[in-house]
Amino acid sequence: MDYSETYAPIGKHSTFRLRISLATQNNWTIVHLDVVTALLNPAVDNDALYMELPEGWPKHGPNSGLEEVTVLRL
């Protein structure tokens, strides 16, 4: 496997316009979904995975008595 290459299928503008036209003519509902986490559950061969806490996530619970956490082991 070549991990340096990325494949992201995209549609042409003409295909998008055709779908919008068909939806309008047939009174269809258009639903849009933008998936940012396309590789959410890949196979992992290393048990020591770490991540930083996302922005806005509490560093520790109120009255927990725990030290501030900035990195989590998955």
C-alpha cells in the first residue's frame, strides 16, 4: 500500500447541475452530507495511540480532583 497517495472521488459540475435540475423538476428533496471522518475506523496495528483533546473539550470534570489532561491514550 502506498500511504502517501490520496484518492477522493468528486463529481463534475455538470453532473451536479443535472441532479439539481432533476430534483427541481420532480419535486425531490435534496439531502447533503459532508463527511470529514471518512477513515474513522481503520485497522490499527499499534496499541499505543494518543490524541490531543479537541478544542472546547473540558480538561477535567468539576470537583474531580484530577490533574489537567491534554493528551489521551486511545
